[in-house]
Amino acid sequence: MRLMTFGLILFGLLPLPEAMAQDNLSVDLPVEIRQWFRNPDGSCVQCSIGMCGVDQNVPAAATLLWDTEYGSRERGGSGPSRVADYCNRRGIRAWNVVGDDTFEWMKWACATGRGAAIGAGANHFQTLVGYDPTSGRWYVCNNNSPERIDSYDEAHFRRLHLSSGPWVVILDYPPHPARPEYRPWWR
């Protein structure tokens, strides 16, 4: 049974257990925070950008779903022009990329410690939280099930991304600080 489960994880058909994915992730958000961005009403683009905003400490992006000092809440479906409009109104710097280069942009985002809000699934946006170039694994948090991180091989991820149309939003801010590394300094 374990071998079968591992095989389903390997081929991207089951979510990757959180503990196994942790070292490969560019986005560093615990489940409790990811659940703030569960998609209640078709606001998947804002949910995904919001997760990236929390991770990169960009409050204007992190609070897109709520009325705040940064602006009125943004709810419902979005396209690239709506994202550009509310980013301009809230002063959010973002790369809002549509077209053939989205795979390279997503790889760059993860290589530089950032996540990305990505088209993933028919008329849906999710949060890219990591990419492992050695194994070719992509790690995605679906805002319809934010309690887990899904893992995809290259072929499955390509189909997932292209099914929505190639579009990504990457915040133009530094990534979160490096995770602390505890060492027994007394040795």
C-alpha cells in the first residue's frame, strides 16, 4: 500500500504530504495562514495574490480580499486588466505576464524565493509555492483546498497551467527572509 501511495504522489495524483515538500518550497506559509485565502466566491486570483503578499510582506497585496487602508476589497473573477487596475490603485508592484514566457517566469519566481499567482485549471488561479528543477516537480496550493500542497510532474503541470491560458502574477518585491537555521553553536 505504501508503494502505491508513493507512486500516486510521484505522478501528481495525490497531494504531497506537507512535511515532504517543506524543503522545496519558495513560499513559506503555514496551513493556518493559507486557509485565510480559501476561495469563497470566485476570487481565486485575489486569493493567490494574497498568499504571495503575506509571504513577501506586501500588505496591500495580502489584504486584497478585505476593505483596508489600502483600498476596497476585490472580490469575484479577474483578468489581467482588472489585476493591473487594482494593483495601480493600491500601489502594488507586480509582473502581470500573459503568453508563452509564463513557464520561465514561474521558474524564475521560485528560483528567487518568490511564489506566483498562476492560471491553473479551467478558469481558475492557484498559488505556485515551489519548483524543484532537479526533479521537475511543481508545488501548488489550490485556494479551494489550502490545507494541502499538491505536487505535479512537468507534463501534468503544463496541462494544468495551459488549461487556464498562460497567465501569471508575480509580486515585484523581495522574497521572504531565509528560514532560520538552528545550529548547536556550542559544539
